[in-house]
Amino acid sequence: MNEDLGLLLQASQDNQEGVVGTAETIIENRKKKQPPLKANKSATLQDFIKMVGKIVSVALKDREVEFVPDEGNRIIVDPATTVEHPYITYKIIERTPKGEKKPRERESLIGENVHRDDERRQGRVYGQKFKCYIQFDVIASEYSEADEVMNTFEDLILSYAHYFKKNGVAELLFEKHFTDENFDVYRQNVSVRSLQYYVEVEKLTVVFDSEIKDIQIN
């Protein structure tokens, strides 16, 4: 699991556009030097979840693993029901401010007025960092499959840390592997593996506070 996730995502895009080949084959053909751990933008917690979902859909497609994007969604209603393929679900344990109790100004900007082309609006970008704890649950029909998917998922998160950080996730750390007793009622028919991660993200909000007329932008 040392390939660049960016190549995996590009492989997914290529397949959508009609380029034939497995993700692994396309990765080998496109293999490049890994990018540095440098963020190009900020990311919210929801952005992080979407990234995880994209990773699972691309890298675990051959295993028919399905990521459930709806937080806390229980895919099993009847404890006697088995599952046809593995699932990965998630729930947010907590999200709390990191150091900043309220958003702080990051930068000022001038934007277009969507109502009048000859006017500009002055605004400010406010940001606030958050500490988050997220639980991911791997659900499979048998213990060996659950273990295999769990180990692969861990490898993906670790190996592709540069992808998350490049897209605005400030920190991503493995916290623990534990047994969630809330799933005990289902364990007679399915196997569940629970993982918890620590994630740092930043939420940015743009607020326009005035309009500036006749500004010439060179």
C-alpha cells in the first residue's frame, strides 16, 4: 500500500472516462514521486469523511467494500440478518475547538458582487480549528474477512496521509482498535471491527462586510 492515492483517484477518473484497466495497472503506468505533505486548502470534518469514502470506493472496489456516508447509520436492523459484502460505517465521537473558542480572522479579500458587475465587496475569511475523534466500524459476514478489510483500511489511512494533508487535514492519527459493545447483539451473525482516529481540521467562513465601487483590479 505504498502507491499514491492521487493515482488511485486518477485511475477511478480514467475508468469513468473509458480508459480500460484496473486501478493497480494504471497506477503502475502513472507512478511518480510522492508529493510533499503540504496543504493546498482547508478541510472540514465532512470533507475528510468524503475523502475516506472516495478512498474506500476506489481502493477496495475489488473487495466489494461499501462505505456508508450517513453518520451512525445501522445497516443491520434485524440481528439475525447477515451481510452480503463488507461495509464500513462511521460515527463522530466528538468535535471540539482546538485552542480557538471562536473563529478568528485569517485574511481579507475582495469579491465580485453577484448582483452588480461594477461593484466589488470587501470581506474577511474566518477560521477555526477543531479536534475530532471518529469511529470507523468494519462489518463483514465472517471474522477473517472483517480482519482483512480492517487491516487494509488501516494501511490505506496510513499510506495516504499525504493525500489528506494535501487536501487540508492538519493531523490524522490512529487512536485505538477496540470492541464496541453496542454491536454485541449483532455478533452472532456478523463480525465487527471498530477503529478510532484523531483528526484535526479547520472550518473557514467568508463574511462580506461592505461593497466597494469602481475598483480596478490589475
